[in-house]
Amino acid sequence: MSQPQAKFLKDYQKPLFQISHIDLDFSLAQAQTQLIATSKVIRHGTHSDALVLAGDDIELLSVTIDNQSVDYMQRDGELIIETSLNAFELQIITKLDPEANTSLEGLYMSDGAYCTQCEAEGFRRITYFLDRPDVLAIYTVRIEADKQAFPFLLSNGNLVDSGDSNDGLHFAKWHDPFPKPAYLFALVAGDFDLLEDSFTTCSQRDIKLQVFVDKGNLNKAHHAMASLKKSMAWDESRFNLEYDLDIYMIVAVDFFNMGAMENKGLNVFNTKFVLADKDSATDDDYHGIESVVGHEYFHNWTGNRVTCRDWFQLSLKEGLTVFRDQEFSSDLGSRAVNRIHAIKVMKNQQFAEDSGPMAHPIRPESVIEMNNFYTVTVYNKGAEVIRMMHTLLGESGFQKGMALYFERHDGEAVTCDDFVAAMQDASGIDLAQFKRWYSQAGTPQIDVQEEYNSETQCYTLTLLQSTPDTPDGSAKLPLHIPFDIELIDVAGQSIVNKVLDFTQEKQQFNFEGLEQKPIPSLLQNFSAPVKLNFEYSVEQLVHIMRFAQSEVAKWEASVALFSQSIWQNIERLQAQQAMFIDPRIVDAFKGVLLAQDLDKALMAEILTLASAGSLIEQNDIVDLDNLKIAREFVVLEIAANCEDELLVIVRELAGIDDAATRALKNVCLALLLKVDSNYASLAEQQYNNAENMTDSLAALSALNGESSAIREQLMAKFEQKWLKTPLVMDKWLGLHATFTNDNCIDKLKSLFDHEAFSFNNPNRVRSLIGIFAAANTFEFHRHDGLGYQFLTDAIIKLNTLNPQVAARIITPLIQFKKFDLARQQLMINELNRILTVDNLSKDLYEKVTKALV
Ligand code: B3K
Ligand code: ZN
């Protein structure tokens, strides 16, 4: 078999044909689904090339042009039609087998309902088409199916006709007046509970809102509906963007590869991001729902009305829409805490991707399997790049840029360059150098030196930027970096608070008239997605934690204090010296526990001590075994020295019904259990008294550090209670996956046969296997290699079942370069094992071969 080939951005060519309209006529039936697709095709320009359509895994029944049969050829995922006509009607009849489709791309079944997922290239699994985002067509969709089994027949746009047909069938016809690329097409047919509401837009149009959920879940749809209404109001007030169709539908399905999908007027969601009530969903779940509902809604303008010219431009819609959903969450909740979450994703996941074999710029230049590029780089670093433009232009300049972008490009498929041009033209700020962020992979490093001259009273910061080489070979030129700083005096007063414009490889910034050497808080708010190298002293960090104006800076300083202590202890261990923690560090954390004026959610973030996974990302190479010992030591020292304070908080805050309060209390509970396993009784008490999922789960998770009778008992109780609620059982599976115990893997294997688990369902696979590999650091990286083997066996099984999910959970295995040679070899062996699999998917092929280069 030939090896999968890469596609290159530089090879982009405009489509040779345009499809302006398409009528889809679906007959959905259990045994076979038939689709008649009738398109208006127009030749672009004067060429005489054949019409080449993409199609995957579908049975072709007939092809006609203007009602005449035509000659065609089929080869490797393509249908080639020779014709000399310049405008014609093309009709293609295909047969599909949604029941057998476990890839969850194209048309498939989720718990007895038909649904679709077409982004990025899933429409070609439905019919042969110009399946590329720069072909925008007007869709009319007729669906016919059994009335009893599938009472709801949904597609994009407005319902224009419906009724009964023969033999217990019924039909619905939908028309979407907005031309759209095929990836935004959607169809759903099934039986659901329906929550309805409405929203009146700023121009007084009434929009019908519908949330469809599995039968029996109606009471869990209210938070999603409320989030949708908030999103609609927010996009009007902050971005001046109004909804366009008369109806907006969300359908929640349990079988879904990602979080959700922004299909025009008909979003399909993973149930995880719709269903919630306080018994079954945590505070984090509530927050996640609000943010994903917002994200998909915001795509209606950033993605749907203005879409991508080609898939290399994915960040055009994703980076921008993540930025928008982050702003939405920040305007509605705590800006600092939302920022901290975004920073963690960048430092823990995106930095890892950027230093690994899959490193790519936010606009990649070559791709084998597009589904592999829905990454933290394209999404989250993409959002950081938008955020930097926002910093450089300010809110009003940025909004002018957005307005110009829509004025120029509404209804078009465009590039990242078009976006930046609109920002530049509207603001008058030169973004020529800034645009390098789109083409350079890798995490830039900024080395900072400080100097203070007491005679001239001048303080100087010298900044040096460099970006390490990445396997994609992208050029590394100096970037335009907004570098946010605060200078604080010894008394804790703020002297300077500004964003430096850092554009050269090396640049000096002088601050005159300072009577004493100030304490610098650098790269505040993570103002650019870079690594900061600056040797902070303990004293400086403690000062920043106390006095910085920015809450995010306080948190950053706490992370640095904790991390520094761990790296120093790793060195001591390597030199066979006793471990030690500077008492000022303990005091700093105690100070947070005692603080009266700090937001509880921020306190919780500070006390959530950096995970092993996030520590690994701070250095190029890591001594994992000593990291484990050093981290346990430092955590224990902090917790043990704060035992009384922790106890007070856990006792005093118990039972208070507020998310931030719960977060703080629960992180303190977890720390107490590190001090003394006798505190397990506190966790047990909390579990038994809990009136919400956040507290139940926090109790179990605090007990997850070691095996105990209480843990066993409560896990069994939880299982019994929630056995029939899949989303909650995912949490239970996740607890097993993060159990830090030698027997963890054996237990996980035995759970493959549990009724709550299925390899066919991505949520289950992520909970049991994905979380293990991504978060159970020391069990995954066991010396005997059993962790790697466990993951690899699952990946091989998923290769045929669901290649997208297989390629997603492989991430920790391809990032092996940070570890010792023995571990590296074990990981490489497993990757080689994957390479020998028959019919290896393009998804896995791309990642494994890049890792093994
Ligand atoms: N655009 C979709 C992701 C599609 C994933 C394709 N493998 C969800 C989102 O970003 O909103
Ligand atoms: Zn998105």
C-alpha cells in the first residue's frame, strides 16, 4: 500500500468548479440509507479539466448530468467526471451504512439517533463533493424516516415543509439561505426530549431556541439553554454581532469525538457539554458547558459567516473563537481565574506540543490528516496570538478591526492574512513583523537580565529572545512580543505598570528616577506565549505574591516558588544531599491561607500545587524518579506546616453553597490527606454529607492518593448510585485512571468489561485510557513499561474503530524526548509496534512517523 501523502499550504489552488446549490434527499432506514444529491455545478474560468469530487467509504449507485448518464472513474477516494459542459446539474445517488460507522465522522448513529459530523472532511463520507471549505453552496435538505422511531428530523436553516408519507414514514424539508461549506452541514434524526425558549435580538427579532437531549434528561438542559441566551446577549453587547437565522438548535449526543460542532443553526454537542444538574455535574462541568455553548455560538460569525479558505487557515476561526469564548467567560466570571486556566493549558499542553514531534505553527504548512491539527497550538496558541493583537491595538482598535473584517469578508472564505490585514488597516498599527507568529513553530524563550545603578537611579531590563529549532523546519526570526511588566518598590508600591514593545533579538529598557532597586514582575498576565528565563530570588517571588497588582502575577509567583524548590531538591537528591525547603516558601503559602482579602477561587488556584505533568514541561529533560520524590517532599512540607490553617478552612467552609468556596475547601481537604491518612474520615464525612457532585467527587479524589478501605467503600457506593448515568460514570472511570497505585493498570484492564465502559464511545475511552496516559504521570511512566504497553494496546484496538480518538490519546507517548534513555527506548518500542499494524490510519501514521524520525 502507498504511504499517506502530505498536502502543502503552498500548493493551494482555487477550485476549478463551483457548486452553488445542493439538494440532499435522505431516506433513512435501518438496513440502508440512500441519498440523492443534486448539485448545480459551474465551471470556473476556461479550463477543460475533469470534475474531481472527494468521497470516502460510500457505495456509489449512479451518476447523471442533466438527467443523462455519464462516464466516470473512481480512484482512491475520488470520483472523476469528464464533461465539457460549463454549467450543469449533477445527480449522485449513494448508499450509506451509518450503523456500521464507528469512526463517528460522516453520518453515524449515536444511541439510536442518526447524526453527522462533517468537519474537517467528513462530508465526503456522505456523498461525493467538492469537500473543501472554499466551496460555499446553498443547501436544501429533505429527510424521510420512520415516524415513530425518529419523530424529530433536523437539518440546517429553516423548516420549509414537513408531513407524513406512506408506510409509517414522515419527512421534513429544511432550507438554509446562507451559503456554507460542506463541513457545516448537519443532519439529526431521532427521538428526544426538547427544551424550548426564545431570544429577542437587538433588532427585536424573535429567535426560537431548542435544546434536544436524550429522553429523561430534560431537567439537565436548563444550564445549556441559559448559557446560549447569555452568549447571544454577550455577542451583541461586546462585538455588536446579532444572530441571523430564525431558529438555533442544539442536539446533545453521547457518541461524539470532540466537544461540540458549530453546524449552521444546528449545533451537535457531546452530552458532556450540555447535560448538568447539581447532583451529577461539578462546578467545572457547569463552567465548561457555558464556555463550549458560547464557543459554538460565537462561531456563527467567526467561522460560519466568514469561514476558512483552506484547512491550513483553521486558526482563523478557532484561535479567534477561543479568544472570544475566553473573553465571554472572563466578562461573566473571574477574569483572573479564567486567565490562569488558559495559561495552564498553554504551559502544560501547548508548550509540550511545541517542543515535541508534532510542533507546528498556528497556521501549519503541511498536513497529512487534517483531524490531527485540531490542536492546542491552532486553538490555544492561536487564541494567544489574537490576544496579543488585542493587547497591541487595545479594545477599541481591536473592535474596529473586527468590524472591518466583517465588512470586507462576510460570506467569504478567507485567510489569516486577511484577518491581520483588517486589524492593521483599521488600527493603523503595523503588524508586518507580528505576522511571523503565524508561520513560526516552537516556544520563544526570553532571557531577562536586570541591572540597577544607584548613582544614576536607573533600572535596566535587558531582554533577549530566541526560538529553538523545531522539526517542521520553520524559520526563527525575532517576533513582535508585547511584554507586560510591573515594577514594585520595596514598600510594595507599584512604580511602573506597562506593556513593553519587544521587537528585536536583544533590547534594553531603561527606567529612570528610581531611588531603590525595584522588584520586577515580568511577562504579567502571560502577555505572550513564551517561556520566561529570569532568576527570581525567593525574596522577589514572595514580594510579588504579596504586592503585585495583578492576581495572575501572584499566582505565577506562587508557581515559581513551588517549582524552584522542587528543582533545587532534585539537584540535592542527585548530589545525595538531604532535601530542604526554605521556610519563606512555607510562609508564603500560609500567608495565602490566612489572607482576608484574596478571592477564594484565586486562593484555590494558588494552593493547587503544580502537578508533576506541568513540572515536566518546565525543563527540557527531566529526572522523573527524583521529581516524584522531590514533589512529594515539598507538598508534604507545605501541607504539614499549614495543617491547622487547612483544618480551619475545611471545617468552616463545609456546606457553603458557592463554587469558589467549594474550590478552596476542596483543595485544602486534598492537602490535609497528604499530611495524615487519618484525615480520610474528613473526606468520608464530606462524601456522605455532600449535596452536590463537586463535593462528592472532591472527597473521592482526595482519597485517590493511596488505597484504603474507605476509598474502596465509597467508590463502590458511587458506582452503585450512578451506574446508569454514563457521564457520571466517566468521572468514576477517571478516578480509577488517576489512582496512584501499583495495581492501577490491572484494575483498568478489568474495567474494559464493566458495563459502564465501551471502546466505541470516545467519552468512555478518554476517561479510562486518555486520562491515565495524560494525568497519571508515574504509573504511565513505570519503569517496566506496562503503562506504555497498556496505552499502545488500546490505540491499536482503536485504530480501526475510531482513528481520530486513537490519534488523540497517543500524545503522551510521542513526547518521549524529555525522559531518560531507558524510558525513551520503551516508548519507541511501542511506537514501532504501532507502525507494524495492518491498515494503519493516516491519523496514527502521521503522528507515529513524525515521532520516530
Ligand atoms: N469545529 C469543531 C471541531 C471539529 C473537529 C474535527 N475533527 C469544534 C469547535 O472547535 O468548535
Ligand atoms: Zn471552534
